[in-house]
Amino acid sequence: LVTAVLFLFFNDLFLLIFDRDYAKVSKVKINFINFIFTITQSLTIVIGIKIVGALLMSSLIIFPAASSLQIAKRFRSMIIYSLIFSVLSVVSGILISTIFKAPPGALIVAINGFIFASCYTMNKIFKIK
């Protein structure tokens, strides 16, 4: 649902984030986009905290974005990398936790940390950005 909303309103959201005045001149419905974005964020955070807890939720918000910032050159690719890193860390964390009978939350955070460290290292070695 969040991904669908993000891609549906991507251009308007992009304009609003980077230049509010230009978005207004371009006849973007600023209040509507703000409302949709706020509702989407709120629902994601509230549902996430209920399901996985506050610490893991903050990890799922911060790590994928920080990782994608290390390697993405454009805003759209940053969003795509963030989605990939989020899904990859959650799915692999849950799979590894079922195999080794370990807590999934800690594994998801550890995988997120590993992904960030890998992206940071790649950025420093290959001068991606």
C-alpha cells in the first residue's frame, strides 16, 4: 500500500520535498499530498511498532534510507534501493531466525547494519557518490 501510494504520487511528492514554491506554481495540491504522505507515514509507523516493536521499527526506517544514500545518485533510485534493502533485511532475517531458532528482530537489525556497512564501504572504495 505504501509503495503504491509512493509511486502514484511520486512526482508531486518529489516537487513538494525539494521546492514547495515551485510545487505550488505547478498546481500541485500541496495540502492533499501532505495529508496523504502524513497518513501513510503514520500508518506505517503505528502498524510497524505494534508488529515488531519500537526499536526494530526505528531500525527499519533509518538503516535502509541511510544505506541507499550511500550508493544512490538520484532520488528515485534511492527510494528503490531503500525498498529493496528493507524487504531483503526483513525476509532474510525471518528466514535465518527460523533456521537457527534466533530472535528475528535482532537478526533484522544486524542484517540492516551489515547492508549499511557494505554500502558505506562500497561508496568509499568505488567513489560512487
